[in-house]
Amino acid sequence: MKITGILTFALSLFILIGSVNAQSNEVKISKLVLDKKEKKVFAERNRDSSAVVHIDTLIMKDKSSLQFYGKKDVKLIVGYAEIGDKVFISGRAGQNNASNFDIDINFQKLGSLYVVARGQDANNGTKTDPNGDAGDINIVYNAQGITPQTENKKANNYLHTDVTPGGLRVTPSSDLRNIYDQISRSAPGLRGVPQGQIYSGSPGKEGKVTITAK
């Protein structure tokens, strides 16, 4: 009976801890105001976790940013948004991969907004991961507010998405140069390359974008 009781208590504690951890990934903010060039960072030690962020009122002034780190999936729900010029929302998961974004937003002012889910480049010759995958971006905007446009970045109401995979900005020649330099400065063999690994120059996976009204 005692063993059964201990096991029951341990199981209950495990479920409770899991519930708390799950809830800790959800953030509710009544009003968030970011001044010019100000950053709001959501970081997670446990890589590739998810985040759900509810913001009733979001005011982002010129060149301010929301940045997510260690988040594989980000759900952002904004009831009222005033967005200045050259405002950024970006996200990184682990292993050079980008975050996936699911954004539900009501634009009441929109200068220019850049949503970036770009994969990171590998860096051969140092301890690194392969070229990263881009994230998927799904944006649903409230039709009662401002309708974003994606054609003219010099005009108001501009919305730009970046789902470029990692590895497109790295040339094979520069990769090889880094590897050869690393090996030449080290002991014989591939011991000069961390973990003895040389990563493929193949780019990561390109992300997908959907923008719809509700």
C-alpha cells in the first residue's frame, strides 16, 4: 500500500509539473508599448519549445522589435495593434532553424512590418549545426482594421515576410577556405574541425507564407 501511495503521489506531481510548464509557455499582456528601437525578447532555455502570447493592445514605434529565441512554434494574438515604420517580429528555434509563426492581429495603424522566419547559415570550420530551415508564417488580419499590402515597401500598410532558408548566402569556395584554414592550423587529420564533421553545403528548407483576412 505504501509503495502504491508513493507511486500515485509521484505520478500526480509529474502531471502537475508538466501542467505548470505548459502554462508557463502562455503569456497574457494587457498593453505593451515599445518605444523607437526598443526590443522585447521572449527567450527560452529549452530549445524548440512553443509560445502563445496574447496582447490586448500592442503599440510598436519605428524600428522596434519583438524577438523570440528558442521557440519552434509561436502563436501571437493581438487584439489592437499600432505599428510604426520598419518594425520587426523575428524568431529562432534551435539548430539554426527559424520559428514558425501563427499571427492573429488587428491592425489599426500600419507603417511597415517585417516578419522574419529565416534559417541561419552553418559555419563550417567551427562547432555548428547544418544550414537551418526557414519557418512557416501564417498571418490572419482583422478585416475591420487596416488591410496590409505586400507590393510597395515605400507606401504605408506594408507587410513583408521572410522565409529564406539558411545556406543561400554561403558559397562553396568560402566554405572550403574556412575548412582548409581550420585544418592547416590544427593537428593532423580532421581533429581541427570540431567533432570531426564537415557539414553539407545544401541549403535548408524554405518556409511557406499565408496571409488571409477574417
